[in-house]
Amino acid sequence: MKNFIRTALLATFLGLIPYISFSQSIEWETTLGGNKAEFANEVVSTKDGGCIVIGYTQSSANGDVSKENKGFYTKNDGIITADYWVVKIDGKGNKEWDRNYGGTDDDYAFSLTPIKEGGYYIAGYTRSTRSKNSDVQHENKGDFDYWILKTDANGKIVWENNFGGKDNDYLNAMIQLKDGGLLCVGRSTSSASGDVSAKNEGGYDYWILKVDSQGNKLWEKSIPGTDWDGYANVSVASTKDGGFIIADHANRKDGKRTEAEKTDHDILVIKCDKDGNIEWQKTYGGSGEETASAILTTSKGYIVVGTTTSSKNGDISAQGNGEEDWWIFAIDNKGNKQWDKVYGGQKKDFATAAALSDDSKNIYVGGWTTSSLSIPDVSGKNEGGADYLVMKFDITGNKQWERMLGGSDEDKICGITATEDKGCIVVGNTYSSESGTVKSKNKGSQDIWVVKLK
């Protein structure tokens, strides 16, 4: 132990390790899955020290998936439909219950919002339509529709409803506003049909839908969007004035912007009032490519978390470290940049999720990295492929600690949540099996991997 302390102090003195903390040790970890593929999208902490994980599954009554798939399997051509999948985990990392929801076709869950009185709102998109054994009990409006459910505390459906136009409507994020309404944001190719009233401007428009607590549509609006490549999802956060703010990437010069893009791939932020009217929109970036993963509301404005390939140009003030780096920046209530920070190793580092601590004084960011032993930002050794990468920052973007997690194969974070004990829980997808910090055996194809850090 004395030799370890002596080595750590020497490394600190030499500037190799800027900060040492034992607080980010693993409290528990678990993999979830069946014999087919499972995908995680979000995690929300619960008061018992556990969490709710949301995503989708292609398994059927196998492994951790307790019920049969609601869709169909075609063995000859390999077609397997996906169901929403929700898993409740207790404070020790044990599965309490799981539920899958869906219809005869594909159903992909992306967002979950706990209800104060108990239960959950769950949202994503579906291509299923009304049928005898389907959880989707309304007619499909076109191709993919927004699909929103309310459940009780044990996951039993209270109500469900789907919304959309004649083409594709992909719901990426949902939040609850101050008035209790649910705001849903995603991308749409539908044009003046079904629930979509506006003409599509070309490519993927943002489609904003507000429903009440009973799933009834209150209003909807379209905002000219981007030529989405499917690589990133829209992020949204509520604002103190009762409105909302969206972060995404802008990769099309369509003349609809109030500010020109720096390049073909910038981060786009749009501030809207409570009725969905745009108050301002701005782009941020450098000479490379930027992608947003999360936007957080703070006492002084907003923090945007994303990824950049730029290096010390445009809005990026720091030198890049590798092929892709994490880029974190703060803006005020009018969209003016206040500060920015760049973190990463010598290879690819992609930020995918962020969360504020309960006291709003710290930021947890999760993502994945192919870097290895790239002090100071990626000090751990890569276990193989991509590994989980977790960092904790103060509210001005100064790093407090970082931790790599992973096994011999691909491991990528998709969601992160703060916990009441000042730790965090991360969730993502893994192909690893009994290697590195992945202690469980892979259950088939891709599993969901959940890790609690102290």
C-alpha cells in the first residue's frame, strides 16, 4: 500500500495524474438480456438506490426477458421484431421485474419519465397497429408513429396512444413540463397528414408534440430539421420559464436558420416558449464535425454535451487530443457561449449521455472510448474495442474524476443518471463476456450492461 501511495504521489507531482479519487469504484454491475439482442437507451435512478432501465429487446421468454415477444419471428429470412423493454433493478443490482410492450411489428423505446404519484411515462416509436394480442390499440397512422404509454409502479399499462403522419415519425426524447404536460421531440418525414399539420420542408423535420397526462394531444408543431444520418438523437430539456430547449446536430444549409452553420456538421440549439414558438436558435462548432448528445438546464443557463473533431478553431477553444473528443460548453439564457472544455484520448472518444447531480453542482457524462492510457483524460487501459468512459465535472466543466469500464469486446454507454448517494448509474450495450469489469457471461448477441459507481 505504501508503494502505491508513493507511486501515486510521484505521478501527481510529475503531472501524470491530475486528481486521484476512490469515489468512482464499482458498487455493483449486472448484464441483462436474452438469447437475441437487447438495446438500452436510458436509465433513471429510483429512491431505493436502484434504477429503471429502458430500451428494446428481440428476445422472447428467454434469459432476463420473462415474457414472449409481442411481434413475430421469421426463421428463414432472419426477421425479428423488437419490443419496448423496461427493467426495474433494486439497490443491490438485482432484477426486480421486467416488462415488454409491443405489437406485431417493431417497437423501440427511448425515453422514460417517473410519475411523482407512482408509475411511469414511456415513449418511443412503433410500426405496429391495432391487433388482438397487441399492446398498440390504435390504428397505425403511416409507417413509424410516436408511441406513448403510462404504466403503474409495477409496469402495468394504464393507457397508451400513438401519434404520427403518413410517413416516419421517430420519437427520441420526452420530458414533463411544469404544467404536467408531456413534451415529445423527434424527427419526422411526414407531411400534412394524420396528426402532423405542417408541410415537410425536406429531409427530417423536428416534430414537437405535447400531450396531457391522459395521453390526449394538446398541440403539435414542426421545425425544419436536418438530413439525419441516424447517428444521434435529439436532446431536450425543460426551461425555468416553462418552455423547452432542444440540442441536435445541423448538417444541412437549408436557408431556414437564423444563423449560418460553421460547417456541414454543427451543434444546433433551439429555444422555444411553452407553446412551441421559437425564441432563438444558434449553431456552435469548428472546422470539423460536432454532434450533441445532451443539454442540461442550470441556474445560469444551459450546458451542452457532445463530440467534436475540431481543434482550437471556431467555438472550440482547446486543442484536440485525438480523432474525436468530448466537447462540453455552457451558454447563457440567450444562447451566448460562456465557456467550453475538450476532453479525450489519442483515439475516438464519443460522449453519449449526461446528467446533473441532485444538488445541480456537478455533471456526470458518459460515453465510450477506443483510447487507452492517454493521461490525463483517459488514464485507464482499454480492455478491447470500445469501453465505457465516465467522467464527473463541476458545474464549470472542471474534471473531478474519470473511469473506464469494459470487457474484451464492444461496450458503449447510452444513458447515465445521478443517485442520491452522490454516485451515478450508467447503462449501455455490451458484447463482452466475463472479461475486464464485465463479470457476467454474455447471454446472447448484445446485452444491456448496468454499472453503479460509488
